[in-house]
Amino acid sequence: MSGVMGDAATAEHREPGPEEPPETAPDSLPHRVAEPAPEADEEAAPAALPAESLPEPLPEATPDSLPGDGPEPTPDSESTASLWAALREVMDPEFPISLVDLGLVYDVRRSGDVVDVDLTFTATACPCMDFIREDVRERLLAEPGVREVRIREVWDPPWTRDRMTAEGKAILKRFGVAA
């Protein structure tokens, strides 16, 4: 055993070979200096898109249309009742709770075969945002007569636990999460 220890100790203190760079102390590392950005050339600025090529903005969600503490979200018509029911089947990737009960779905609107969803997240850096968007889109496209789903991220008003339904809070409590 002493031979192995001796080899390890020797290996730690050996000089760098011709193919190995010498160790450098952190204070002697070269520092990069950011170069100033080139000044913008006004003539090279991109032209604005014509108004007719921009998509129509989605209507704003109103506080009355948002689910909140206790009361269940109420669909504004029969055409959205089935969509709200479908969204209750879309679960949060981290907890077995629907996005509706979690309070992430602010509004659902339908115009013909197009569905608009106002959706928020618990945090701006939520790592599951892409998964949630895709799950919402896939589930709603499975509904009869839905050809297109447009998802609009809503950050105002921000999500709070008060937006959760009573059922959602009960589910999280069963998992030991304070809601």
C-alpha cells in the first residue's frame, strides 16, 4: 500500500511534460475586455413591417374572466365549456394538478375553428413552459372542430396562489405543498 501512496504523492508534485501547459494562478489569467458596440447606422436600420402583415392582437384578459380563489372558472358560452373541460385534463408536469385548478389558464375564447388561450406560468423562468404550451395545444387540437390554437402568455396580472381553485389547493395540500 505504501507504494501506491508514494506513486500518488509523486504524481501530484511532478513537473508538467512538454505536452502539458504549466498551471497558472487565477490572478495571472488573461482578461477579456469587451469592445464597444459599433455605432448604429441609421440608414442600415431595418424597415418596419407593414401593419397589414402583423397578426391581430388578442383581446385582453379581464379580471372578471380570470379564475381565482375558490370559484370555478365559468365558460362564457357552450363553445368554450368543452374547451375548459379539455384543459382540466392538461396536468402540470411537476404535480398531478390540472392547469385550470392551478390557475394558469386565464381565459379561453373560440372563434370558428380557432381557439385563443390566455396562459400564465408560476414564474418567468419556469423550466416547463414549452411542455405546458405543447400539452395545451395538443389537447385542444384534439377537440372537434378546432383547427388552430393560439396561446398568449399573460404576465399581468401575475400568477399567485390566490388564482388556484379550492380543488387545486386541496390537491397540493395532500402532497404537502402549502397553498
